Amino acid sequence: MVDPTPGAATALAPAGEAQAAAGASLLPGVLAGPLARLRASPLFGRALVPALVTAMLGAAALLWLLFAPVERTPLFRNLPDADKAAVFATLEANGLDVALDPRSGAVLLPPADHARARMLLAAEGLPKAAPGALDMLGDMPLGTSRAVEGAKLRKAGEQELARAIESLDGVERARVILAIPEPSPFVRERPDPKASVTVTLARGRTLSAEETRAIAHLVAGAVPGLAADSVAIADQTGRLLAGGPGSAGQTALARRLELQMRMEARARDAVLALLGPIVGPDAITAEVAIDLDLSTREAATERYDREGALRSESLSSSTATEPRAIGIPGALTNTTPAAPQMTAEAPPQANGPTESTNRSESATRNFELGRSVEVMANGGGSIRRLTAAVVIRDDALGPPAQRAAMLRQMEALVQGAIGYDPARGDKVTVVARPFVAPVVETVPVWREPLVIEGAKWLAAALVAIAILLVVVRPLLAKWPRQPETGPATPPPAPAVRLEPRVIDYSAKLTEARLLASTDAARATAVARRLLAEEDV
């Protein structure tokens, strides 16, 4: 007689249910009963596939929500490229998820960040694109008074000048205020117009003297009667760049400092370029200080030639001839002579010349004195003294025995590179010292962009694997196997298997306990049948 207990247990529970029951025995006692009743329900098999599909779709939707790009809407449209770049950089620096539309170039932001972005940009004065002068004049209504019209015209001119200054490199924002006096026929002395300019420079930028003068002449050229010296220019820090009483001195000082810095940088670069290939670019450092003499000297000299040179000469000569006086002194020579008496004797002849000659000569000579004018002007810019200090890493000079000779050679090379002049008192110092190893700041691996992106995908993969192992696999293991053929009603007990096999009584006992806890009526029927077979 075959033992009916294993056969009955085998008939009541398929192999798949046995595995599910073994897994259920590991669950807490509180959940074992509800889960067993759920598996025994006929709706469990029908709802398992839709539940799995729904869970997978939900997991996919969750992953899409986690890793899908955020929806963005346009914040600004049709901005100039300069304003677009400034807006994008400002929003990105403040941690906002900003992007650009690849087709239209509009600035895109999530709808929830629009209000915050507009407040941040307003604090930075962005975007800078403002209505032009023609737009302001076009909005002017009819019947506007002359004072309002003049004020709007001046405001439009100020905005156009501000936009022209903002187009310069390094100027982020500019504001122009024009002080133009009103023309009046009752005022004889009209004051000259003036202007003030406030510029906001980019971070780390400064205006040179040439750029400051360019802004002053730009404003002066747009206002009739405005001189460039009457334009006051200041930056965002309150530093006066032009137009003040001390601006000329400040400009000269800035020009001197700039010239000195250029000369020092040129001398330092010459030293590094000369010694760098010998000891290595990382084994040398140098500093050069130059004392400039920018004083201006002028001298004028005039010299004269003592002998002189004949410039012009004029000669004049005159000669006059007159008859000489004849007769007896004291005689009335002007009376009418008496009747002549003819005599045979000739009258006596007077002795001496009968004519007198007068001659006069004059000469005028003009001499030019020699003059030599010599003007000497020294514009400054000479070097008073030059000092250079060079430090070389000691191990770059070779063995210790050769370092003294190498230092002397290096000092001679430095003197030739910077134009050493001992008459000026120049000084060059070259020393060898060990260098401290540079501190290399390494970025942690977990901050690398590739690692961050890889961690996201790895997390998504782990979530998917966990869902498969924790949810899908147990559900598939608990899936009841349907018989291939047979009626839909519970099948009768199958025949006892005759093939020899090892019977696991612990598993059978577990199946019997599960059956008794889930389906009491069926367990009672099985027990009655077993008792009836024992009686037979």
C-alpha cells in the first residue's frame, strides 16, 4: 500500500505552488495568511499580467520624470547678441536652469523661475536694449509744449550717447547727463554747456587715458559748443577719470605708471625668455623695478655775429656848376650902364676861373647782425635706476661645485638682457634657492561630470534591477501553472506516481499546513478521504 499522505499533498499542490509556499514560509506570520489567500484567489492569475505591465510603465514614467529635461518657456525674445550673452551668463551664475532655443535663439527658463530671473536681471540692469531716440520721439503726442519737447529731445540725445558709449569694449552700462543752457536774447554772457558721464565697467576692466579721452571727445562732438574738457567722466566706484580739477594730474600719473609697468614687464619677460630655456620655465622667477625720470626740460639760446653782414648799400653823388662873380667889389652892377664909348683899347681881363663847381656825395650801408637760436627740449622718460632680482632653483644649476660659476654666468646674462648700466647705480641680484613644490588642487572623482552622469545611469539601472529581483521575479515564481488539458473544474486526484523518488516530507508538511490555513473545506475533505481509506 502506497502512503497516501504524500500523494494527496502532491495532488493538492503543484510544483510551482510548493516553491511559493516555501518562500511564503520565510515571511512574517502576519503577512503569510493574506498573501496565501491572495494567491488562492482566482482573480490573482488574471490580474498579475496587467499589474506587472502597470508597474513597469510606472517605473519607466518615474525614470522619465527623474531624468527627462525640464520644460522651459521663452523668457526673452529677439534680444541682441550682447544682451543675450549677458543675460545667459547672469542667470547661469545664479544657479538657474537656463538654455537657448537652437532655432530662434530665445532665452528659455522653467515657468516657475521667470519671476526670480526678471528680478535678478533688473538688479544687474539687464537687458540693456532700450528704445531708441526715434521711438521716444514717435510717442510724443500732439500739442506738446516746447519745454517738454526740448526735455524729450535732450533725453533722447542722452540715450543715444549712452548707447554709443556702451558699444565700447569693456563698458557694460553708461549714463549721460547733458547740462545745456536755454538760449535767451536777454542774457549777454551765456554759460558753456557741460556734460557728465557715469560708466559701469566690466569685471576686472579699467579705462585707459586714451579711452577716457575718446569718450570725452565722443560726447563733445555730439553737442554744439561743448568742449572736451567740460565732460566729467566717473566709473562705478566713484573714481573721477576726466573733467575734474585734478584730472590732468591724475592722467599724467596714470600714464607714468602705465609706462613704468610696461617697461618693467618687458625687462622681466626678457630675463625669463633668456634664462627659461637654460634652467626650465618652472625653475626661475624674476622681478624688475625701474625708476623713471619723466621731468621735462627746455632750453633756448640766441647767438649774434659781432662783425655782421652787409645787407644793402646805397650811394648818391651830385655836382653843380655856376658862373663866377666879375666886377669891382662895391660897384652897383645892377644899374643901367652909361652910353658906351668906343675906344680902340681892349678892356682889361679878370684873372682866375669864371665858373664855380659844387659836388656832394652820400652813401648808406645796412648791415645784418648774425643770430643763432637753439632750443632744446627733453620730454622725459629716462631711467634713473634699474633693479633686478632673479631667483633660480638650485637643483637646476647642476652639481653644487658648479653652481657658483653658473650664477656668475646667469648674472652676466641678466645684465645684458635688461641693459645694465653701472653709472646709473643699477643693481642685479641672482641667487639660487630651493623651490616649494606647487600645491595641485585635484577635483574629487565624484565631482567629475562623467562620474556624475554615470552615477545617474547606474542608479537608474540599479532601480530597474531591484524592481526585477524584488517584484517581478517573486511574482513570476508564484505564478500558478495551469494544466495543459482538462476541465475548468478542480481536477480529481491524479494517480500515484510509481517512479521512485526521494520524498521531502518537510515540504509536504508545509504544503499541508498552507492548505489547511487557506482552504479549510478542502483540507477537511482530504482528511475524511484519508480516514476512509485507512478504515478500508
